[in-house]
Amino acid sequence: MQNQPIGIFDSGLGGLTAVNEIRRLMPDEDFIYFGDTARIPYGTRSLEVIKKYSLQDCRFLVSKGVKAILVACGTVSSNALELLKSSFSLPIIGVVEGAAKRAAEVAEQSNGIIAVLGTDATIKSGAFTKQIEKINPSLRVVSKSCPMFVPLVENGHTATDDIAANAIANEYLSEIAPQEPSAVILGCTHYPLLSDIIGSILPYSTLISSGSEAASTLKERLYATGMLNGTGNGHTVYYTSDDTMLFAKNARRFLGSDISDSIYITDIENY
Amino acid sequence: MQNQPIGIFDSGLGGLTAVNEIRRLMPDEDFIYFGDTARIPYGTRSLEVIKKYSLQDCRFLVSKGVKAILVACGTVSSNALELLKSSFSLPIIGVVEGAAKRAAEVAEQSNGIIAVLGTDATIKSGAFTKQIEKINPSLRVVSKSCPMFVPLVENGHTATDDIAANAIANEYLSEIAPQEPSAVILGCTHYPLLSDIIGSILPYSTLISSGSEAASTLKERLYATGMLNGTGNGHTVYYTSDDTMLFAKNARRFLGSDISDSIYITDIENY
């Protein structure tokens, strides 16, 4: 059981921002990553479709013999985590819990204001807000749906001087900025690639990567249940539902390294 | 046969720009529109995935008894039209042929330069360029992939003073504008909603909507084969693979009218 790999999935490439952190935290674990690039994005789709796609994603990873699953997708974590937990018997960790905890810690030391940025479906679910309220109901949460952030990142509009990315970020953050939130949750794993632009508009805020926090939460959970692997190879295998070479090419921007010898295709609709 | 409806499909809402034109041209025909909003966009996906999705889309429309299909999606028209034509026995019209013909007519009267704008997959296919070369090899074609145009339109960034849309359009058209093409093919059915912005950057060019031209081509084809319906009700039924109410809400921007009483959901992966 300890020696089985950990499964990670996302609608596409965004979850790779969590892969970097999870491999740093757990260098002896093996990982299987699935990115659903044939059906990305998830964040603009309906609840029913998000549930269906994420059940298929988990069934695929379970078929690969994973011991636990990290849902590195803010949209799925916010809308389908309970469904996934009740459908499978292995530990499943989303990105909401860890980020909410860390944001609360930061905000409690400061002005008590937290901003949540996410996809349409994530913000509509209110998942981050509910989780923060559970931790400390006196904290104030402002949230904003940022639907253009994923296409901007996917198309490489991440440079600090990118006019379109700055215009859209300024538009999305115009009501949040004057409130000077002490913590800002990047509730979608694509958003850390826009950290410099978001940080320049919210210079007083601590930006919290939901993917990185989830990696820490998963490590704690595995340690507590004796499931941590101390003898693995730190090997990661990647699967995608669309073209493997395109995935490998785009993954470079997230990982900084070449994965073209460890990427495979899967027909996710069959799971 | 004459009385059967005409099928139209697109990856999502973009094809609705062709619906307006096709209903104006053929007021007595009935139509069945399918928008694959559970899997939009198509233009960033691989050839294999585009083929698979478009075969499913056609199988669905054929199951509804259509007499002909208008492929109101530039990506599918450029990458899978021959496959679809050889897989089904009814007339199937894409958006390449009509737009290429019209652009050639315009360019031949002027400087002979044509610009083609489209998705990644459309531009990579070279379909418009090949079709124009077939018509008149002395015309010069410049083409540009515009991957951010679909998300901009889908998220309502279409106002003439939208900073992000203008910045991205200026970037995409920076090499094309100095060449002053006489005709510009909007090779994706989303793009007509950005006509004002594109037109302001290319003031000397005639913008050609590939969806509208395809509607004319289809009418000619039906007339020539005696398949035009002169006694129908002009009724259109809509199907989507995701939430129907969301589709109806977003369709307003394209159609200017409410379709919430004639929209249904279908599980496209089963076709």
C-alpha cells in the first residue's frame, strides 16, 4: 500500500503547479498525473458535467492502482469533492481545505480580510468561503470569478508587461484591491503563473497557491495514516486525454523540464 | 426528404452567427442546431480529438433525421470535412469553400491579398489557403492563428473599447495590417462578434464571415438538388451537451432572442 503511487488530476496543465511542490515535499513518492486536455476547461461547465468528468478522472487513476488522489483542480475540489469521497474508498484531498486554513492563519494576524479568486464554477459553489467560515466566522471573505485567467495562462499571456493580462486582472480586481485583503487565495491551479501581475495589483496581500497548500495537506494525511513511502523512486508518469507531444511542450512552462519520455494518452470517456 | 430539417453544429455558440443568416436565407426550412458546450473549444485540440468529436456530432444530427448538415465550425471544416463526407451519405457543407470563393472575388478586384484568421487547428490545417490556391493560385494568402478570440467572445469581451480585446487583436494583426489585405476571412464563427475591433485595425479590408458564406453555399446546393423546402415552419430546435439554461442565456448575445423553450440536452459521448 505504502509503495503504490499517488494520483493527481486536473482539467489540464494547471495542476502541474502542484506537482512541483508535491515532488519537493515527498521526493520518495511515485506519482501518476492525469490532465484532461481533451475536455479542458472545467470551470465554465455545469455542475452535472463537472461531476461526470471528475468521476471518470478518478476511475482512471484508481485503475492505475493509486493509494491516494490529489484533486489539483479548484473547480472539481469546490463542486464534487464530497461525491468523489463517497464514491471511492481511498483518501482524496482537494485544494480548498489547505488554502482556506493557511489564508485564515494569515488573515487572523492582520486585517481579517481574505479574497478568493477562482473559476465561475468555483466561485458559484462558495466552497472556499464556507470552509473559511467553518474555521473562523469572524473573518471576512470577498470572492471574484476570473474566467479569462485560464485562457490567458494556457496561451502564454503571463509576462508582467502583457497588456491584455494586466487589463483583465485590473478589471477583475478593481473592487477587491481597495479592500486590501491580507490573504488572496489563488483558487485555481493555473493562477500562480499570473502571480506577478496579481501581486502588482495587490501589493499588500499574501498570495496563497491552493495547489501547494494541498500538497502539504496530503503529506500530513499520508504521514498520519502510515501511508508515506520512504523507499520509492520519485518517479512521475503523465497521462493526457489529447495529444501527448502538445502536452509535453506546454508542460515545460509549468515544470521547467521535458516530460516527453513519460507521457501517455488515455481515452478518458471510457472510464 | 425536402421536408426534413437541416442540421447545424458547432463546438459551442459561435455557429449561431451562421444560424441568423441561414434562417434569413431559408425562412421555410426547419433547423436542428447542436452546440457542444461540454467540450468547447475544439480549436486547441489535436486532429484525432477533432475527428472523434465531429463524427459524434454528425451521428447525433443524423439520428434526428436531418437532410443535410452545415458544419458551422471553422476547426472541423478545416480538419475533418473529408472524413465526415466519406462517413455519411447526406450533403455536408463546411465553412471553407464559400468564404474562400468570396474572398477570392474581392481580392481579384483589388490588390490580390487575403488574410485568414482562425483557431490554431484551422490555421495549422492550411485548409483556407489550399482552397484559395485552387481558385486562383496568383492570390497571396497570409494567415494567423488567434487562440484568444474564442475565450474573449465567450466571456463577453467584445465592446469596441475593451482594452484586453483590442490589445490581443492588435498583437495578432500587427504583421497583417501593414500588408492591407483586401479581404479578411473570419475563419471561426465566433469572430464576427469582434468585427468592430478587427475592422478598426484593418480599415481597408472587407471582412468575410465564413458562417454567412456557408449558409449561401448550402442554399445553392439544396436548390440545385431539389431539396429546398418551401413549405416548412422555419422552426429551429437547439441541443447542447451541457446546461440548457446557460446555453439559452449565452445564446442571447448571438441571436438577440430567447430560445429557452426550444433547447434540450443530449449526451454526445454516447453517439
